[in-house]
Amino acid sequence: MLLYLAVGFLAVCLLIKLYILFTTAPCMSDADLTGKTVVITGATAGIGYETAMDLATRNANIILTARNLEKGNLVKDKIIEETGNRKITVKQLNLASLRSVRRFADEIKAERIDILINNAGTLEHYWRKTDDGFEMTWGVNFFGPFLLTNLLLDQLKKSSPSRIVNLTSIAHKWSELRIEDIKRERKVGSQADLEYMASKLAIVLFTKELNRKLEGTGVSVFVVHPGTVQSELFRSYPAWHPVCWILNVISFCFFKSAKDGAQTTLHCAVAENLEKHSGEYFDHCKPAMPNKIALDEGLAKKLWEFTEKEVGL
């Protein structure tokens, strides 16, 4: 009996692995980005690092953001060594601090920006606040990128046709969003996934409303699910936590590599003739249907107005 169960389990695992392999769509564009400047947040590891590495091979000028400049410079050196592209700059940015976001935007205000990739994200196990009073997951995943994007819009418009790529998660499909609950406090770690999913739904709503506001400017905006990827998303969890043990095993066996996870981001950043899909949600390098809540224009406008006030725009 145990043998049959083991064989069945292995068969299911194999089917899942094959499904992931065959649904991993690569970015097929060979676009050259000579003369183009790309800003990538969270580029020191995982999907952000692989995105930066690929764009460096396309001759882009790349501005990498990092909370830790020492780590950022190590990544910069590695990208230069691997690609030969020396047009890599590292700037300090902590998305959990609106002051840091404003300082970063001010530092690069003279730069041409052709592509902005809001890649950085987190899932916080413990309740803690940012310097500005937001729950940390919300601050890093939503409020910081919202402010950053708005502060860089003039540069993106001047460089049009230009693009913005926001990373979300398929987890947004299982979430709801009540704006009045965004700033409520929670104490239980088990609710961390709910905050994460809601913040990712907010990113999709933000993208939809941003697209409406950018109509006619030549700036296209996309929101992407990278797939279920091996990443440092759960770095805030203590090493002894059972979630870490379970996810480490599952991710090793079934999750996409970070390089595979970067493909949809790359597709939306560089693929030709995507402008007609501006504002859409992408999965496996093609448009997909998001959570139906994300199609609520009224909610998207309310969220925008609420966030504008919260970040002081």
C-alpha cells in the first residue's frame, strides 16, 4: 500500500513539474536597447537580478536599486563581468521609506528613463511598520512603487514611447480589497499572506488606473505575474518556521528558476508591438484575465485618490 502511495505521489510530482516546464514561455524578442535606460527595483537577487542580467546583454543603460549599496555593487560587478556591459549604475533605494524614494528620484531626475520595472517585493511574517506608518508588506509592495512611479512619470513621458512594468502575483486572484482596511493593524503572523495578496491586487488596480491616466502620452504600462518562482520572498520568516521548511522543499522540486520567472517581465519590457495591450495583466508572456475586482474602475480611482493622499503627492 505504501509503495502504491509513494509511486502515486511521485507521479503527481512529475506531472506538476512537466506542467511547469511546458507552460514556461520564454521572451522571444531580440530587441537591442542601445541608448535606452532602464530602472529596476529589487535587482540584487532573484527575478530582478535575472532581468538586469538579460537587459545588460541587450546593451541597455541600467540603474539598479538596492537597499544595501555594498550588495548592489557586488551585483553590478558580476553583471559587468558576465555581459561586458559597463553601463550599470547602482543607487540606494529603500521602498519602505518615502523619504528614500524621493531622494532616489531626485538623484536620477536628469536621467533619461525608457523603462521602469517595479520588481521589488516582500512578504513580512511579523507585524512592523515602515517609517511612514504603513504595514511593511504594503509599504514595499505598493506605496513605495506608487510614489516612485509618479515621481518618474515626466522622464518616462519625455522618452516616449516608454514602458512601465509592475510585478504582481497570481495570488491577487484570491484576494479582496477594502481600502478602509489597508492601514489597520494586525498582530497575527498567519495573516501575512492576506496582506501580501491584497497588496498585489492593489498593484493590478494601480496599473489599470495608471494606464487610463497615461492615455495619449506614449507611455505603456503592464502588470505581470512572473510565475511561481524560487526567490527570497519569505526571507522575513525565521529559519525554523515550518513554512520555510515546506516551501524550500516545494520550491526546489516544482518552482520556476528566477531566470524563467523573469521572462514575462522581459517580454513586457522589450517585445515589439505591445502598446495595444497597455494596462493588461500578463502571465506566461501573454495577456490573461486578472481578478475581476481589478476591473472595477470605481475602486481603482478610489484607491488612487487614497494613495495619493497617503504618500503626499
